[in-house]
Amino acid sequence: MLTFLKSKQLHEASMLVYQRERQYLEENKEQMTSYSSYALASISKL
């Protein structure tokens, strides 16, 4: 049970990071470079 709770917490934390990253990229899309799309792809694999 403890392992399940830890993995659930890790999943929730990674989803929160993913959502924050997407929000940041949306707010700053005018300033994005070609490198930014790679950063988004890396975060989405989490």
C-alpha cells in the first residue's frame, strides 16, 4: 500500500510540473525558440 501511495504522489507531482510547464509555454509562446519544443516534448514523456 505504501508503494502505491508513493507512486501516486510521484505521478501527481509530475503532472503538476507538466501543467505548470505548459502554462509557462503558453504564456511565453512569442518568445519560444526552436529549442523550446524539445523541452515540451521532454516534459510530456514524464
